[in-house]
Amino acid sequence: MIQALMLSFQSLTDRRVALLLAKVIALTLAAFVLLGIGLWYGMSALFVWFNLTDDGTWSVLLSVALSLLSAILLFRVVAVAMTWIFADDIIDAVEDRHYPQHADMGKRPGLATGMQMAVRSVVRVILYNLLALPIYVALLFTGIGTAIAFLLVNALLLGRDLEDMLIARHGKDHGAIRKLPRLLLGLLGTAGMMVPILNLFVPVLATAMAVHMVHSGIARL
């Protein structure tokens, strides 16, 4: 695991991966900026609808607050969606540099397949977290239980997403990750997404890490 993590950071020195990272970060930030603008227009419209006096201050404050809340709750969904867009390019770059023999054997999935998997991933994240919502609420009194439950649920989902990216390319025999390494990969990625600034790098790092785990044999021992 540590070896794969170090190699994933090393992958950032690859020009292709660095450019893809910049694109993922830019699109992720752009998505939340657009969300904030949309919320501001929505708040302004609500004030007009209810005939409430506002010079723009309250609509701005409310839209910023809702944007921050949305960023906390939806970052995982947005980040993974953006990663799916460039997942094949990230895997190509890592395999070409570190595992050329595997790069030659892999079959890059088509755009339609990638889009279907991305939609399934987003729906799965939303559905599972909604199903786990009663558990999150019930554990609020523990202080830390909700955070642990959220981390575990999303770790399982993220680990599966990363595995699916590689299975789509190499098949189950060469792309599958054992349950424990997959869970640890998901935990590392999900925890990283909770850390400001670092969370912008995590989707690309986690994808690269999954490639290293599979091809170096770490996840298949």
C-alpha cells in the first residue's frame, strides 16, 4: 500500500498526469463556481418571490453558505464524476510509464461504456448515502460515529469505482482488487477527500494508486 501510494505521488511528475490533474481540478472548481452562481440567482429570485427586501447581501451570504455545504456533501460525487471523464487517460499515462507490458494488453473501454459506468457510480453514491442517512443521524449523539459510518460507506463505494475502472480495461482476471486492499484504497481516498486542498489531488492520485496496486501485484497477493 505504501509503495503504491509513493508511486502515485511520483506519477504526478509525469507531464501527462500533471496536465490531467490540472484539468480535473479546474473542472471540479468550475462545477462548484457554477453551483454558487446558480444558488445566488436562486436566492435572489426567492427574495423577489416572497417580496423580501434585500440589497444583495443576504442572497450572497446564503448562496455562499449553501455552496460550502454542497461542497462538503457533494465533493465526492463531483470529484469522481470528473475523474471518470479522464480516468482512461490517467490509466494510459501511468501504464505507459510504469507498466508498458500491461498497457499493450489492456483494452480501453469506449466512451459510451465509460459514461454508463460514470452514471452508475454517481447514482450508487447518492443512493447508498441516502440509505445510510438514518444510520448517520442515529450516530450523531456519539460525536464521531457519523463520520466513521460516512467514511466506511464511501470507502467501499470509492474502492469499487476504482476497481471498475481497471476491470473495464483489463477484465476481472487482471483488474480485480482483493477486498481488504480495495477497502484500504477507498478509505485512503475518502479520507483524503475530506481534507481541503488535498481533496483536489485525491481523485487522480487514487486512480494512479489503483493502477500501481493492481499491476505491481499488491492487490492480488
